[in-house]
Amino acid sequence: MENLIALLVAAPLLGAAVLLCGGRRLDRAGHRLGTLLAAASFVIGAVLFFDMLGRGAEERALHQHLFSWVPVESFRADIAFQLDQLSMTFVLLITGVGTLIHVYSIGYMEHDERRRRFFGYLNLFLAAMLLLVLADNYLLLYFGWEGVGLASYLLIGFWQHKPSAATAAKKAFLVNRVGDMGLSIAIMLMFTTFGTFAFGPVLAAAGETGEGMLTAIGLMLLLAACGKSAQVPLQSWLGDAMEGPTPVSALIHAATMVTAGVYLITRSGAIFNAAPDAQLAVVVVGAVTLLFGAIVGCAKDDIKKALAGSTMSQIGYMILAAGLGPIGYAFAIMHLVTHGFFKAGLFLGAGSVMHGMNDEVDMRKYGGLRKYMPVTFVTFGLGYLAIIGFPGLSGFWSKDKIIEAAFAKGGTEGWILGAVTLLGAGITAYYMTRVMIMTFFGEKRWQPAPDADAVPSAEPAAEDHAGRMPHPHESPKSMTVPMILLAFGSVFAGGLFSLNSAFVHWLEPVTAFEHGHPPIGAAAVTASTVVVLLIGVGIAYAQYGRKPVPVVAPRGSLLTRAARRDLLQDDFNHVVLVRGGEHLTRSLVYMDHTLVDGVVNGTAASVGGLSGRLRKLQNGFARSYAVSMFGGTAVLIAATLLMRGV
């Protein structure tokens, strides 16, 4: 069965190659080919999954060695794959959700002239993401890591005619490059410390290595995770990335790419377990980002950017859980999978709303859409209930376990982390209820455009048969069917994973597991979570459900205005990084001119001056040479007499 592992990557990679190099002859059928190859990868993953279930827990890991890329005496870089319980979880998520988003894109991108290229980029992304999670060594993982960054850049900036999309793609690429440097440094440190890149030897030797080196490696891995998973301080790219087509937001920024950092930390768990300072840094980053993203999501009127803030916050939950060590690894991955279902469903639901609203993203111009989009309303509503942690739905089972694990950390740290996760749950309930009410409830705050030319649109316009812009309407089945399937995952996945702790036992051979016991008891934690949830929903209903929503956003408080500007993250980056970088560059140039060039030029001038003076002694006159010879002879005689006297 291990011979099938490479096909998981090869299928979408073949699709990307054919679609991007095949030319316009594939325009009519390219989207079908891309979707078919994505589905083929999912089928192969399902076959491998059921085969893995038939093996013993300790015998489920499969390895496939393709070839040695650089085999030299002290340096060996292998192209090899490892399929275990952790990577299998990601394979099914990536290919399953990815295939549904491919199907959704068939209808969503129907009128786009470059649809074939779009599906080629989607296939390229799937191939890179699968390479990342299937690699059996950090160097090959780095190839997938960079491939994901490239595909993300291409997809975010897909509508190149929009300056905002081009800028967002460049911003995402540059910010991620900062994190990528962290991963490259970590790999270099691993090789100098362990003499190999392979997961097995590195993680096995981690417990026997000095804590200082492991802390350095762990912090560099955390920096890499912050870039890909949009965690503080490298979170600024995620909101702007919503300029890409909505399927891109669902695939890359909800279910897969932003989870790469969680995978990296979990896969490197042995390193973090042996480096408490690095592990603490992971927890702090997750806790800060959890609140940061939630606060930003409260103030956004753009439906996609509100969901982007939510993504940042939910990934913060996962990073925090991964930082808790063996008591949190399994719950981090469990929340990652359930989040993949309900957040992808929410983004696709947002795209469905935009499809029927002339690509309008301002929720203040929605209202009452549940009457016109019943399928979108129900599927989006189920995703909403799942993400706020409504009892019984997927988000309840996974997020509640993270809150319990946070309290179980123990001591003052446990109480602080527990309070942060509870506060985050309350804020999540608030901003998601706000999104739900402003979009689907209340009176309509929209008017149809009289004709298609009245409303310019960056995305392909959805037109009725008369050629006019229609009233809100339900999306075609190619869009609603994936939303329905994701809604099933939003409802049932968490309960299935929690049944007899099935998901924890599934990952235990890879991540290990330790039971955490919150000091106030698991039942009290669950009750507190539900109470906080109800408070958040109640506040949102009081503000947006009991009175009309104004079409123009009010000025708001100082915190609201700051949250609308992403808590001034771009201002901070501009002042500290851009301006700071400019001043640093100017200082370095000044030092180069004055110190480095000054020393070099001064030395050259001194040598030149001395040589000029010495050259004057060689004037070509015999009398001058005779005088110098006489002087030299006199010096020698005087020195000889002095030495004899001594």
C-alpha cells in the first residue's frame, strides 16, 4: 500500500501541470479535469485510510522512499514519504474539503475567462500541501512549505486587474517569507545538531540534546508557524488575503494552509516537550492571537474579513492547545479538523451570499436573506452554531476540550489560559451572531441594480435571463451541494471524534496523550462555556437584533475604530518595520560610508601619501644618492661604536 502514497501528490500535481501548460484547448474541460484529479487523490487517501484501520495501532505508519536527492558522505537529502495517523488526518481533510471546494468553484467561477488557470492553481496548492504533510523529513517539508506559499500568492492575486488583490498577494508572500526564514534556520540548526533532517532521528534524539539548542530550534519553528498560520506578530496578511476569490478563502485560509503551522508544531512535539521556554512561547502566541482575531472580527462589516478574523482566532485556539504539550496535541488537531468543516462551510456560504448580491461584501447592505437563500441560510446557520460551540455540534466537542486542557495546565498559568479561552468563546459567540443577524435577519437593506452595468464588479456577475442584475437568489447545485456536505461535518464530526475518545486514541501513537484534570472539574468548565456563549449571543442580539441595523456604520468607540483597522497592525508594521527598516538601512549606509569605506579609503590615502614622499628620494641625482650613502654609513658607524661601549 505504501506505493500509493506518492500518487496522493502526483494526481493534483499532474492536474496543475496539464492545466497550466495545456493552453486554451483545455478551457472547456479544464475545470472538470482539475476536480477529477482532486477527487482521485481523495479516493486514494480513503483507500489508504481503510487499509490503515485494518492494522494494529503501532503498525499503521507507512514509508515510501523514492530516491536520494543529494547522497554524499555527511549529507543525505531523501525524497521520501511518511504516512501515519497524523499525516493521514491531514490528507483526508485536504483532499476531502479540497474536492468539495473544486466542485463549488465550477459554479462560482463559471463566467471567469481564466477558470482553467484557476483550477490549475488549486491543483498546485493541493499538491504542495500534501507534500508538506506527507514528507518524512524537514527538508522535503520545506519544499511543500514553499510550494504552498507560491500557490497562495497566485490564488490571492488571481484577479490581477484589482490593485488591492495584487497588493494583498504581495503582502502575503512577503510576510510569509519572514516565517519561512525561521523554518530554514531551524532546519540548519537541526542538521548541525543531529546530522540529519529526518523526523525519526531528530525527534528521537531531542530528549538528549541541550535545552538551549532545542529552545532555539523551537522558537524558529514557532516563527515559521506564525507566518503560515497568521499568528501574532505575522498575522497582518490574512485579512487582506480575502481579496482573492471566495473558494480561495475557504480552501487556503480556512481549512488547509493556515493549519500548516499547527501541523508543524504538533509534528515537532518532542522538540517542544524538551524545551519548556519554547513551549511557553507557543502558548503565549496562541492566547494573544485568540483574542486579537476575535476582537478584529467584532468590528468588520465585510463578511469575508469578519470570517478572516474568526479564522485567526480559531487557529489561536489550536496553537494554544499545541503549546500545552501532550494534554493538548490531540485536541488541537481535533479542533483543526472540525474547524475545517464549519469554517469552509461558512466561507462558501459567504460566497453564495455574494453570488446572489452582486458580489456585495458589506453586511450592512444585506438583511432578510434567509427568505431568498434557504439552503445557504440553513448551511451557514449550522456552521455558525458549530463555531460558537453550541452543545452537540462539532465546535462544542473540540473547543470545549481545549478550554478544559487550558484549565488543566495548573497553577496561575492554568487559570489565566482558561480565562482567556472562555473569553474568546464569548467573543466568538458575539461576532458570529452579529454576522448571522446582519446577513439573514431583519429588514432588507438592499436594492437591486437596474441593469448589469450599474454595479461594477471584480467577480463574475451573476445575471438573470433578461440580462439584468437579479434579486437575491439561491446558488446553483454545484455550489449548494458542497455546502450541504460540509454542514453535515459541522454537525456530526465532533461527536463522532469524541465517541469513546476515538480521535485521541487514533493520534496517540504519534502525539502521545496525557489526561488533564481542570481544577474546577470538566462539568463546571462545560457549564461555564455554555453560559459565556449565551452571554455573547445575548449581547449581539440586543445590539443588532432588536433594532434596525444602520446602512452606514456609526463612528463607534475607540476600540471599535481600532478593530476596524485590525487593531492598528498595519500602522504598527509601517512604523516599526517599514520606517524602522528605512532608518536601519540609512544607518548601515552611513556606517558603510563613514566607517568601512573611511577605514579603507583612509588606509589607501595614507599609503599613497607615504609612497609619494618616499618617491621624492628617488630623484635621479648622484649627489643625493651619495649623501644618503654617507648618512647610512655614519649611522652604521655610530651604532657600532655605541654597541662596543655597552
